[in-house]
Amino acid sequence: MPSKEKGGIDTDDIRGMISKWASIPFGIVTVLVAGGALNLIPLFLDLKDQLGFEPIHQEFIRWGVLFGYFGGILAGPLVDLIGTTISFLIAAVIAGGGFVGLAFYTDSASVGTLNVIIIIVLVLLVSFACAIASIAAIATVIKNFSRNVGAMVASVMIAYYFAAPYFDTSIRRGYFDDIDLKINMIASGAIHFIVYILAAFIVDENEQSSALKRASSLTDRFGVLVYAVIAGLFLAGVYITCIIAEAYQLSIVFFTIIILANFIVLAFTVQALIGQINNSGEGEEDEIPPKMNFGQMFIDIRYWCLLIGTFIVVGTGSTYYIEAGDVAGAVGNPDLGDKVDYAYWLSAAIAILGGGLIASIFNSFLNAWLFAAIAAFSSMLGFGLVFLSETNDIFFYASAFFVGAGTGGWWVIVPQIILDDAGPKSFESLWGLTLTVNAAGIFVFERLFWWISEKTEPTEAGSCDGIACYLIPYVASGILCLIAGILAIVAWNNDVGTGGAGGEERKSLRKNDANSEGRRSKSGKRDKSEKKGKSSKKSKSKSKSKDKKR
């Protein structure tokens, strides 16, 4: 029987606490490794002539990887249904086998239609396996923490998710660029397999007693803030070593330091938590999160506002980033394309980590939908500023900064809104669907941009000059971002009863939400500590009333 510590905290709670914090650094490693799936696009498109890919084959590979990696519409419910352990094991087998299968095509020539289909299926499966691993890791880490701290953790994990592909890029181009691609791919399969197998036993969802949550509330916030500082250093390092300097050997050293720092912080954080528990068993009362399932949220107007806004803001913003080089050429300064992309990436990174932390810290005072509206209006402003870029380059930089901030801000606010409005119950399914909507938005708006370019300049899309080249798509994007901002305000006005400071101040939790059961842990047990606490209080009050009567 577990021994009881101060404040009703037993040894099982302590073990669960250690497992909870261990999920952060190893979850980060899992996300970084999984991000390498996106690099399958340039790897196999570089082999298009050797393998005999036609343009349609190249498109299938590109979008197969994107929709596989952002395939949360299937990966999310899968993780939600079967749990993290089995999800990681499935991801390990598919990713490991898929990379090995792809490796044997890297030295082939003119593979033929059947083998092209096999390659497309393999890149899709590998990307989908990485989607399973990413969603399982990020969702588990977020759900391991209480409501407000979970939003802070979301900012940290999305920051690593955003820059994850550069980890694989640095390894390949830093030290293994001269190694045969077949061996490189086999090594990638082995790395994915090993990391996901380890994640199956380390990255685990843990339910904790209310006593431990109260005792560790302050230390949880401090520990997550330390991880946020490391994430900030990580983004800065990626920006300098990978994006600006392309010094990949240096970036690998930097990545190693960041990973080690995350594990070192784990040791100090656990030590501080144990000290906090020994010194004081009391702390802030943990908030009761909303507990809406996927079906309840799917018919909620707020969730549809979130999906439509995601489609618009992320779709238009990502297309802006992809087409920046062509637009720079149209304004007569083609050298400006890369620099504009640098400004976009930097502002998106700042918005993801900095904006996400601000939104989570002030979650009790400012509704998360307000930040979503600000993100959408930021993108709208950015699309407007690009029309002044012909007069001065500074407007192009400002345009990229505002569009990047809007896109990054929307990326990070989505999981926070889902936590606020629905709680952790169906987080994987709800967030996973938004990831697929991201890919759909990129697909649609990039196609729309090129279709309009072809109609505007009949000769060749992407090679015309002047404002006419991007006038219609950028005006349309600005108007759509305005609509996304209005939808966020509509959702804010409907945010009554669950999630968000504004909604909770106006009205308490809905009866159905308050009475619904907690989420299942991996063992199938439900967290009933809060119910036990309430029942014990009721029994004490009854005994007191009986004593008074006597």
C-alpha cells in the first residue's frame, strides 16, 4: 500500500509527477524526430528525373506528405481511441518499415507507374505515422498538466512542432550529406523506430490527485516557464544557424545542447517539486475543466468558427510564405524574396511562443478568442501593406511580419481554445481535425493563387510584373482574414459556460459539463478525486449537524 506523504500525497502521486515531467523533454525529442517527415518532399522531388516522375507524380508526393503529416483527421481519433502506448508502437512500425522501403527506391531509375504508386503510398504512410507520433506526444504532454498550465505547455510544444523539420535537415546536411541516400534513409527508419518505441514507455498520460495538483501549482508554472525559455533559445538558434547562416554542423551542436538542457531541467524541476510538497501541502485550487466530447463540440458554433478561421488564416498565411519569391519578383526586387521569408518565419516564431505564453498567462482575464481575432486582423493588415511595397521595401518586410504573426498566432491559439472550450476529453480528435484543415487551406489557397496568376498573366504563372500579379489573391486573402476575425468575435460572444475568462465570469459551467465524467487514464480508470473530495465534505457537514442536534 503506498505510503502517505504530507497533505495526503502518496508515493504513487510522486511517481506520476515524475512521469508527467519526463514526458516534456522526451515528447520534445519525439516531435523533433517526427518533423523529418516533411523533408521527404525535397528528398524525392530531387530524384524526379532519376526516378522518372511526371509533374502529376510530383504533386501527389508533395501533397501526400503534407496531408499525411497533417493527417490529424484520422490520427487524432486513433490516438484518442487506442491510447498513447499503442499509438506510438503503431507509428514505430509504420515509420521504420516505410523509411526502409523508400530507401530501396533511392538508387533506382525510371521506376514505372506501379512503383511510383508504391512510393506515393509509402511517403503517405510514413508521414501519417509521424502525425500519429506528433499528436500523441503533444496531446499527452498538454493533458498531463492542469488547465491553465496546459495552455502554457501548448505554446512550448507548438514551438518545437513549428521548427521540427530543421532537426532532420541539420542532421542530413550537417554530417551525413556525403553518405549514400539509401543508408541515410535506413538510418532514419531506425531512428524513428527507436524513438517511438521509447516514447511508448516514457510519454504517458498521468492522472494526479487534487492534493498533488494544489501542492505543485506554483512549481508547475515556474517549471514550464523554464522550458519556455529553452524553447525561445531553440527558435533563436534555428533562425540563426539554419535559416540565416545555413551552418548545419553548428546547428546540430546547438540542437544537442537544447535537448540536453531539457533533460537537465527535468531533474531540477522534479527536485523543486518534491521540496515544495515537503514544505507545504497546500496551494491553489485546480480549476475544473470543461469536459465536452467531439460530438458536442462538432455541433458547437465556436468550433466551426475555429475551423473556418484556421482554413483561412493558416491557408492564406502559408501561401504568402510559399509565394513570397514570386511576389518579390513582381515588384521588381527578386532578391527580396528570401529576406521577406526570414521576416515571416521570425514573426511567426515570436507569435507562437511569446504570443502563446501571453495568452496562456492572462487566460483568466482575457478570452483566448480575443487573441484569435487579433491574429486574423494582423494577417489582414499584412496583406494590405504588401501593396505599398513598390514604393518602399520596408512595407514588404512589415507585410511579412504581420502575416507571419497572424499565422503563428493562430497556430498556437487553436489548441488553447480547444482546451478552454472543450477540455482535454477529446483533445486529440478536435485538434487533429484542425491540423488537416491547415493542410486543406494551404492546398486550396496555393491553387487559387496560381489560378488567378494564370488568368491575370496568360503567358506563365509566377513570372508577371506589377501589382496586377497579386492584386486579386491578396485583396481576397485580406477580406477573408477580416471574416476570420469577425468569426472569432462571434465565437467570443457565444463563449458562455465553458472556457475563456469572459464566458466563465458571465455564467458558470453548464450542468452537463459539470456533471460529466473525467477522461479515462491509460489503465481505464477515471479520476474521481474531486468527487471524493466533495463527498467527504458533505459527510463532514452532516456529522456536524448531527452533533448540534444532540
